[in-house]
Amino acid sequence: MDNLLDNIEEILLMGPGPSCVHDTVYEALSRKTLGHLDPYFIRIMDAIKHDLRTLLNTGNTLTIPMSGTGSSGMEACFVNLIEKDDPVLILINGVFGMRMQDVAQRLGARVDTLEFEWGTPVIASEVQAKLVDTSYKIVAVVHAETSTGVKNPVQEIGALLKNSETIYLVDAVTSLGGIEIAMDAWGVDALYSGTQKCLSCPPGLAPLSFSEKAVSALESRKNKVPNWYLDLSMIIKYWKGATRAYHHTAPINMHYGLYQALQLIMEEGPDNVYHRHRVCHEELVQGLESLGLSMLVAPGDRLPMLNSVRIPEGVDEAAVRGTLLNEYKIEIGAGLGPLAGKIWRIGLMGHTARQENVSRLLTALKAILF
Amino acid sequence: MDNLLDNIEEILLMGPGPSCVHDTVYEALSRKTLGHLDPYFIRIMDAIKHDLRTLLNTGNTLTIPMSGTGSSGMEACFVNLIEKDDPVLILINGVFGMRMQDVAQRLGARVDTLEFEWGTPVIASEVQAKLVDTSYKIVAVVHAETSTGVKNPVQEIGALLKNSETIYLVDAVTSLGGIEIAMDAWGVDALYSGTQKCLSCPPGLAPLSFSEKAVSALESRKNKVPNWYLDLSMIIKYWKGATRAYHHTAPINMHYGLYQALQLIMEEGPDNVYHRHRVCHEELVQGLESLGLSMLVAPGDRLPMLNSVRIPEGVDEAAVRGTLLNEYKIEIGAGLGPLAGKIWRIGLMGHTARQENVSRLLTALKAILF
């Protein structure tokens, strides 16, 4: 029988993630597996923690990758911090804010939401007004809303919560590695991300960071975390200290991939990486507009790594994506929820954010649409 | 700065997992990442489902890998099946039975346990007696108790539960791919495993299978599964049907690895693979005994893939493991819990189960101990 792996074609991944992967990251994935308690593997773990802290601009000791994809990071943040009936405020302007609401409700939180039009950002003054009413244990927001391409004002919201007891929780799945994150300066207490966006490592791990305030909320829980697999009070004993306690077997080779992906960002320099994302984004927008297409999101609110473009009248959007994939070997994303059929989502994440990729997509789109 | 990945040494992994990985599985991990909704990736997903069903001897439609390591499979089985105050019986004779108890209690189940001496198997007649008292929603047992090297009588316990409404839940983390599993014939309703044991793929995925009885328990829940990330009622929509609905981004490259690991088992033939495990196990036991060492578990109850050997009087067990790792590049496992300092755990899992590996370990042990 044929081995399906032999016929995997290289696709230019310009959707909402996974993104393109550097050859050295692929090589990293195929290094020899070590035991999860091997002292050499622990050195690799320590290097990953160090680089994640650098990229997040945080001194948080509890800064580690969780053994699951980005959504496991969301689950981990909420399940470790929420106890039944805890009041939680979730700011929603897209799919991932809605997912936060669903996760928190399943865990028994009393969830309030503030909703904003999809394609527009969260408005900090409305958050401020809401905070007058209720004292929340957690306020949560998505930094880079992957479903719309909007950047939310994480720093401004953080300023509202400083000196409060509220835990500030941020989804950085799509932002980490593509735009600046200053976790400590912005007062973010709990943050999760994923590897398959701007870190340009295949999916499988969810970087997470907890401030001392978040750790102390975890430590003062009345009940055990209702999720053994994601219980940070146990996991941290595997990631910290001289003697490492086995919790679960870490995904060794995925950690090799993440290590290498972080090395590449550190070698290029985070600021240079962010600059590359911005430049590619500007070229993409200019190119799309010169084809007569228009962007969903207003210029000041756009993410560089996730570009939502309106589908022109009368165009069969799925057929265009099919042609791009099958004939041009380029993947772009469809719209989600109320934006299904209305937008395409073009990713410029991590290693994908190269000018030659922008040109290749624009050339293909021009040929298909005109 | 040095790249730590450049100095990873190849270790002969003879501990309790991860096990040695075949070169073609390493190559698989480094194939080009596809999108999680790419039709070609969906073909690979379908092939994985097919091979897992073959290996489990089941017709269960819901047979998929979860996006986490083996313990996420345990978490997934319990969290999808348990609602608050459900009566659950857990059969315990090692660490992983205890872990099941902890997981189920955190989820609000009313947990009864039957405990058996570590190093001995669960006794089916005692289970039968216990079942007279109470009608349990779930009865759970570990097939291959990795902490002791004991094989539990999964088939016999299944016979006790046939024609009952009880859901029979089995941990097959260490058994899958090393000894026969006949999920349907044995009446197993819910089963989870891990990739890093006898499947010989690096850790990162947890194969899981639900019978129709288990699926209908899931479908008739009063409340949503209190874990968004592992909610099978949503995940199945990504793994089944003509149109695949996005839930979370699957760990693409880990799936390539699992696909290839399953291919290798199918090419060799599962029965031949099991035979190879048995032969290596017998040679190992014979060799250890000829060195004067003794096994923890009685002959009829031993697992071929996990061999618990008593540490001789006066031996510094950690020093021996250190020398094996540093000088001989062989990893073996320490004892856990009450068996810490009392046994070594020698794995013969998947690709590790080769006669040359048995010889290499025996030679090294002889040199170190005598």
C-alpha cells in the first residue's frame, strides 16, 4: 500500500495557522527522543522557559509550554484560576472571545460579557464603565482575534486593572512572536499562546505564563483543580527546581521544535521579527487594495499577521480557496461564524511573513479573480 | 551560542516510555506541515482511525487520537463520561489506578475503589463480589500497570460487566501495540492509550476509543462536558463525516508520526509484533535471573513490555541508573511510590523490543553490578 506521507506536498500556509515551518525546525522535530527526566532534556526545557520569558517580557517563573495545542492553554488558564461561582468578565469581539466564555461557563464561573462588533476592537472606556459595577476575579481578552484580524488594546485594559485584585488573562495565541507583548509592564497575570502561529512551529504546545498574583490564586484554591492533566500546581514541579517530579510524559520532540523556533526568533531579534511582519502586512494590504479588494478592519486596528479581506460580490469564495490550494499550493483561511462567506483570512505568521510569499499570493489571486 | 539540539545523544530508551523510535517515524515527524482542514491531511486522519481500529479490534466509529499525551486520554475518558455524583469503581494496583481515582474525584464522581497489592493483579472474583453491592456507571482498570509491570485481567473483568449498563473503561497506555487488545470481544466501552510506549512514536497523542454505549452516555449528558478542549461531542465533528468542523488545531506533525508508527506495526503484523515483545521479555528475564536478580511480578502476571526487577541489597540504585545513562547510553526507569528504591523498571516497548537491546542492557548491567 502507498504510504500517504510520501505524497505530502509543500503548501504555502497563509491561513490562520498553522504557518510555514523553517527547515531547521523540521530537523529539530526529528532529533532522537530523550527520556522526559533525562538531565539533557531538562536543559532544553530550561532554555525554552528562558526564551519564552524573553519573548513575553516577563520575569514570571511559571512560564512553560503546556502539552496540548493553543486551546489547551486557554483551558489551562481558566481551569487553574476558576472556582465555582467566581465572577469573570470576558471581552468578546470574535470566535476566540466566545470560546473563552464557553470554557469559563463550563467550569462553573459566573460569566459576564461585554460584546463588541466583530471586526472592531474592544473599547477600553466601556470596560472601565463595566468595572465600576462588579469586582471580577478575572477579566479576559484576546490580544489578536484570529477570527477577525483585530488587535485589542491589551495594554490599555491592563492599565484599568492595575492595583486591583483582578487577574488579567490574555489570549496571545496569534500575537506571540508577531507583535510586541510586554506581559509585566502591561500588568498581564495569565497568558497562553500556541506554537503554530507566529512562532512557526507545528501545532502541539501551548506556551503559558502566570504572574505571582495568578500563582497565588492557584495556591489559595479551596478545591483541587478539576483537571488533573492541566493542573499547574503539579506540572510546575516537573518544570522547576533541582529535582524534577514526573507528572505526565512531556511531548519531547515537540519541545525540540519549540526550542528551535525560539532560537530562530532570538537570532533574528524579536524587534526585527515584528518589523518583518509589519512590512509584509503593509505590502499585502497595498497589493490587495490595488486589486480592488478591501480590508474588513480599520487601519489602526489591524493585526499584521492576520489579514481579513472582504470577498468581492459574486465570487465563489470556496472555489477561490480551492484553486489557490490545488493549483497554486497556497492555503488561505475562510471566515468563521457571522463572517463565513464574507471574508478570507490571510495569515502572515512567523516564517510565512516573507515578501516573496506576499508576491506569490497576490499574483495567484490576481490570476484567479481577473 | 551553542544549539543544544546539536548535542542530543542517541539513548537506548529502556525505561517506562518514551521508547525507541524508528528512523522512518522521525522522518515522518519532519514532513511538511499541512493545514488541519487540508483534504490531504484528512486522508491521513482517516488512515490513522482505520489502523487504530484494527489494532484495537474494534468497529467503534469514535476511535481517534486526542491532542495530548497519554494522561490527556485518561482525562478525556473520565471528563466526557462523568457527571457530578456518578458512582464509579476504580480497581487499583499501582500509580495509574491511583491517578484514575484522582482524576475521577476531581470531576465530582462518587468514587469507590478496590485495592490490590502492588505487583499483583486485580482479582476478578473480588470485583464480582463488589458489583453485587452497587450499580456503577463506570468500572475502570489499567490493562498494563506501568508502575509495577503487572497485567490485569481485562477480559475477565469485562465478562462480569457484559449485559450490564456499566461503562467499562480501560487504560491501555502501555499495552497498546505490545499485547493483544480485543476491545469489542472483551466488552470494553472506553479506552485510551499513548503513543510513546509500544507504538514507538514520540509522546504527544493519546489514542482513544468509545463504544456506542459510551457515545450514548456522552450524548445523554445533562450538562456540557466541563472541559472544552477534550469535549468529544465537538471533537468528533472534526474527525468524522464529509465536512470537517474546526475545533482546535490538531498537532499535524505528531499525526504524521503516529501514522507511520501504525504503518510499521501493520507491515510487521500485530501478532508478530506481540511475539517479538514476548521473546525479548523471556530473554531479558532469563538474563536478569542468571545475573542473580529477581523479578517483582509472578511469571503468569508479567507484562512483556515492562519488567520490574528487584534492586539487590546494598546497591545504590540511582548510581546504577546514572552509570547506565552516562556511560552506556541506556535509560531504565526507577520505581514509583512505595516501589521507589525497591525496583528498576525495564521497558521493552515497541521498537525497543529487539534482542540486541536486551543483550546490550544485560552486558552493561553485568559490568556495573559485578
